[in-house]
Amino acid sequence: MKGMLFAVLCAGGTMLAAGAGAGVSAQNGDILQKAINTPSIAYAVYGPAQKTKVVKAEVPGGQAMQIDVQAKGANAWTVGASSPIAKGIARGDRIVLAFWARAPKLAGDATTPIAFAGITGTAAPFAQVIGGPVAVGRAWTLQQVTGVAPADAAAGTVQVTLHLAADKALLELGPVFVLDMGQAG
């Protein structure tokens, strides 16, 4: 599944780069018809010890959000990024969060953590839909987190959430894709 998802998201990124704007238009039979967000680098980055800018990148769409996490936070969520999800989610749906990421200043095979990558509520108590940690290396990789939605979530009440302050690091985040594969996904 991850190999197929990789190929499809690369193809979707080609549409991004070809001028589909901030989003990706779906074609018949395209897995991106399952997207419940607008695949993009539309991250809202927050936290006191960070600097952010958009940079050119060798990922679908040609751009990434570069986030310089300047110090490890007291909590992993001290610095974070979020991205909106426009559509709702039904209880029992299989959800796939996929995003391009790298930490270009790392040496060799070293990795740095993103302590939490997932889907959460947009308001307190920020209930988790899916999530878990990922390790980011020097090369661009398609990070993937999957899970089953434990409850219904109305349109506009959930978001992509990344907790970035687990360590000091220079991170680059490419396009984020959220797919709702349905009950049988």
C-alpha cells in the first residue's frame, strides 16, 4: 500500500506543479478523490523558538515549508504545525495522513523525531483521531500515519497536527495529504 500511495502522491504532485494551484484536482480512478484536505504546504506554524519560510524543494509542487526549531521544547508541542481538513470523518473510517519531510542538516543516517504526526480536533481538548511518532532523516521521504477514526468528526473540526519541538532541528515539510479510505479501506 505504501508503494502505491507513494506513486499516486507523486503523480498528484505533478498536477500541483503543472499549475493546479494550491490543490490537486482528482481524476477518475485517482486515489486523490479520497482526499479530505487540499493537498498543499498550507501549514500554520506556531511556537516561540522557531523561524519559518517557504523554500524550493524536490517534492510534488516544488515547494516546502522550512521550520528551524531553534531549541528542544519543554513539551513536544511547544513548536508545531497544523493544516486544515475541510471535510468530515465518519466513525470507523480508515484515515491515511501522508506528508513529505526531511531534516537536511542531519549527518549520515541520523534521524530527528516528530513526536506526534496525526489528526486532532481543532479545539480543546484536541481529541486525537489518528496519530503517532515519525522519524525524519536527511533525504526526502513520504511519512505515513494510518488509523481508524474512533468517532465522527464534522467538517472543519479536525486538522493535521505535527509536534515539532522534540529536538532542535531544521525541518522541511512538503505537501500534506489526508485520505479517507472509508469503512472498507
